[in-house]
Amino acid sequence: MKYFLFFLLSSIHFSQSNASFKPEQLIDPEPLWPEILNPLNDNDPMLNIDRSLDSNITEIEGFRVQVFATQDRNRADQLQEELMIKFNEKIYIIFEAPNYKLRVGDFLDRDDAELMRMKLVSSDFPSSWIVRTKIQPDLTE
């Protein structure tokens, strides 16, 4: 018990330092606030905003036609170029380990996806099938 009391008193004595703390002497750096632009003010020539770089990409449920799956990225790139030449649709390479999946189009309607699938089947891609997935439709109508 004597040791415990000695330990307690000595820890209390040594735990308190004599250093004084003066908060008014603290100097905090000024935070780097982001620059706020008003996108509604189009008349300001100082604002040169590229609207095509908008980070809000709309993704909704839709359909794509999967053409091919491979573990070879180079083969997927070659086939993507071939399909871009043959068809006027967006071609996506989706990586889901360990495969690179080649998908065509952004279709809101399954019937439109089925029409594309039939075109692909008649163009030497008989194993094409429709996949329900998130799409990025062109909303500039």
C-alpha cells in the first residue's frame, strides 16, 4: 500500500508541467479555400468554363450487347477498333477480373438492344447476348 501511495503521489507531481500555454500566441495557417465560380453568370468574360468537362455523368439502368470476353487486353482493343468501324455505336471495354468484356451501345429499350444483337449475330458474332447494366445515354435530345 505504501508503494501504491508513493507511486500515486509521484505521478501526480511529475505529470503537471510548469510550461504555460498561451493560445493567443498560436499562429494557424490560412486554409486554402476552393475558388467558387458562379456557373449561372454567363456574361462574365473572366469565367471561361468548359461545359463538356462536367463531372456529373448520368448513369441509369439500361442494356448493352456483350460481344466478347477475353483475358487478353490487346485482343479486346483490336476487336473494339473493328466494331467501331462497322457500327455507329459506343463500344466499351469493361474489366471484371480476370476478363475484359467488350460491350456495344447504350440502349434504354431492350428491343433496341435486340436489334443490335441481331446485327452483331449476322456480322460474325453469333455468341452476342444482351446484358442489363448501368448505361450513360446521350441526353442531348
